[in-house]
Amino acid sequence: MLGIVAAVLFFISFLINAADIGTNDVFSSVNIMLLGLTALALHVAGVGAGMPRRR
């Protein structure tokens, strides 16, 4: 799930950068890209995957 979130954030960052949309400092393309990298790192680390249940 976090991998999909990362992909969406990267796509939004690309659109902001490609269209030269003037945004404020909080929603700049670099900040959104860093949020995507954080989500991708959490995905690779296994956060949100759930714990295997033992019977």
C-alpha cells in the first residue's frame, strides 16, 4: 500500500515540476518527492505489511 502512495506522490511531484506550477514552499515538488521517498522507504522496510499470525 505504501508503494502505491509513493508512486502517486512521485507522479504529483513530476506534474508540479514539469508544468512549472508556482506553489508555496510547503508544496514544492522537492518536498512532495521527499514524502514519496519516505513512503517508499517505509514500504521497503516492511511497515504496514502486517505481522504473520501463528496458530
